[in-house]
Amino acid sequence: MPGIIETRPERGFSLIEIVVALALVSLVAGALAPLVVRQAETKRRVVTMDKLERLGRALAGETEYDTFGFLGDMGALPATLDELVNLGAQPVYLVDVNGIGAGWNGPYVSGPSPGSDPTIDGWGTAFQYNPAAGQVTSAGSDRTFATPDDLVFPGAPLVTAGNLSVPVTGVPNDAGAPCALGSAEVAAFVSLSNAGARAEVPMGGVGPFTSAALHNGAHAVRIQGLGAWAGAGATDVVVVRGGGVVKGLTLVQPGGAPPGCGP
């Protein structure tokens, strides 16, 4: 007779082994859960800070690199963050004869990934925007504003304007010594963006000429001679970055005019 092959039933896990295995899995999961939560929170915070910095650049640029964002193009900060991404009724961007643009040149900001909303933080809460200060606030992980975990950028209100001073030096047509010219000999003008429209306005003062609270960005300064200096003129571009800036210009007296530095 053929040999008899003895088969033994496969041994399964005992109840105790199953309980021990489940306990180990539970312990590992419990140990890893806080780490996973912390990593998720860190990612949300990183995404939020990235969006805040993007919005800051969109609002006012980076003055150290001579970029001025919405502020430089439109002449003021937007009333809402929506104005950074939607043209709406804002004037379109145009460049003048001096190579300076004005008008909406957006969208000024996009999300860190395609399709992401730049106005929503990493926890899914819409940013809060203060147009008077140019600051954007995230409610943070508790999704509640005015609590200790809020994230605010920039940390201090934006400096959006500066003062411009333009001394004018006249060069007489008789090869005499150069002299300082004032409002009797010169009219001075500065261009700015007025709600996105380029406008040229007179400068104040009697010499040097001044403009206060001029929005950050590029501006054209133009001077034209009066009286014995009529027919002379000069134009140059100046960049305002907050604080004060001085831009000297020179006017050469036309030939045939009574020489000298008087009007």
C-alpha cells in the first residue's frame, strides 16, 4: 500500500498573539500621531508664510530691488486683496514718454501651486487685510483672529510714501558761475500715479522744490525755465522708497537771453 502522508493543520494565531499585535500597532500609531499632526501643522504654517510674503510683494514690492507692486503702479494700496488679482474697473497699465508705467499691471499675486487661492491661509481661512497699514493677517491654527497664534505680515505698517526735494542749478549763457534757481526762474513738476492714471502736478517751494508724501515708485521730474530762462528745460526720473530723497537738476540758459542768474 502506498505510504500514508500525515498532514497537520496549519497553526493560526492565538488570541493572545492577536491581542499583543494589535496593542503594538496601537502603541506605534499613538506614538506617530503627534508627529504626523506636527508635520501637518508645520506644512500649513510654511504655506501660510509663503502666501503672506507673496501678498506683501504684491502690495508694495521690494523697495531694495526697486519693485513697488500695486502701490507703485496705482499710487496707493488696494482697498481689498481682490484688487490684486482682478482688474475690475481699474485702469489698464500704460507707459508714458519717460518709460514710467501707471495702471493695473496684474495679477500681482498667485498661489504657491496652480489653482491655489492666494487669499486663503494654510488652514483654509481667508486672510484679514488692513489697507491703512498694508498688513495681512492669518488667523493661525485656531482659525480665530486676535489670538496669540495669529501671523501678521509685514510685522510693522508699510511705509508707502516719501518726500522729494529738487534743487535746481542754473548755468548762465555767459559762462558765468552756476547759481541756484528758484520759483522766479523755474517751474517744477512731478509725475505720479493717481488711482492708476499718470498725472503731472506742480511741485511746491521756492527752491529747492518739494513734494511731500509722494507714493513709493518711479516718478518723472520736469523743470521748465521762466523769464530769462524761458525755453530751457530738463527731465529726469527719480525713485522714491520712503523717507526723503534729493534729486538735483541742471538748467542751461538759452543763448540770446539776458545772461545771469536773475529772472
